Amino acid sequence: MRTLRLFALLDHLRGRTEPVSAEMLAQELQVSVRTIYRDMVTLQAMGAPLRGEAGIGYQLEKGYFLPPLHFDPDELDALMLGTRLIASRGDEALAAAARRVSAKISAAIGYDKGEAYTRLPLRAVARQNSESDKASGHLTILRTALRDKAVLNITYCDLENKRSQRSVRPLGLTMFEQVWLLTVWCEGRMDFRNLRADRIEAIQLADRVFQDEKGKRFEDYLKTLA
């Protein structure tokens, strides 16, 4: 039982970009804070490169490799629904990537479990319409620009059918039930803007990239929503 908890503890730390407190870990694993402290000492003694500071929390050192862990039934359901939702809502490249991810998960968890995973009676269906077709046509270049931090020149037609030319920094994509929303830093208006992907008429790369600047990042935009 304790061995499983130690692996679960490492799994909770893996993928976190900021330190997490012992109190939060105790709450997530439903154990006492004292148990977390003891488990951390055990993991460090086993060679796990854990970094812990009083008042800040614990974090795994970057570059540490952990083998894939067992997925519980709820996690497998989430993975299947997530990949099938993306396959039904993404552009062609993203849909193909979602199917490849699902196949890799099936192969990684063993033959019997993999067979059961691929047969999960879970489906994600998206209604296709002219808006989703228009959005899908732009998703590949938008996703690439997000990764590369490439400035875009966009011709945009708003809901009042007013056209505008914008030079923007693409910051994030959000998938809603009916539309994809592109969050940008608009260089002309010097502010955040949300653009519907299906209302974009043309996109061109501006042949320049941007650096993250405090106050102009996606996480800064998200803070304005609070």
C-alpha cells in the first residue's frame, strides 16, 4: 500500500512547474501532512531528486525520468474522452495526433488492458457546421504560431461584419462547444483580444517572433478574468 502511495506521490509531482505544499499533497492523497513528510524522506533516500523548501513546497528536479504509471479506470475514461473529443473537433493534423496518442496509450498499458481501453463505450461527437469548417482551416497555422511565438497578420471580420487588419501575438486557443477562440495580444490596440477562429478571413506570418513579456502573456490574460 505504501509503495503505491509513493508512486502516486511522484506522479502528483511529475508535470508540475511550481512547488507544491505538503498540505496540498496530503489533501490530494488523503493522508496526513506528517505522512507526506515521511514519504518525502523515503523517496529522497531512494534517490529521487526531490527539492523541498520550508514554506514553499516540493518539486522534482527537471529532467528526471519517471516510468509510466498505472492508469486507474477514471483516468482511462478521461484519456479516451479527451482524445476522441480532439479527434472530432480538431484540424486534420490534430485529429490524427489524437488517434496516435490513444494508440500509444493502448500499447503502453499492456495487451489485455489495452484491448479493454480501445473498447471503452465512450464517444465524443461534434456537430459540424460552416463555422467549425472555417475554424478547422485555420487551426494548423494557429497552433504552429503558438508554439513558435510567431507574430501573425490577420484579416478579421467581427460579428457586426466589420473588417480589420491586425498584427497580433497569438497567446492561446480555447475550444468551446461551438467555436474556437484565439486569445491574442493586439499590437495595434496594445491590449488583449479574443478572436473567433471562424471569423478569421486570412492569416499571414509576419516573419518575426516575439518574446514573452510580463503583462502580455496568456497567464496575464487569464488573471484579468478573475
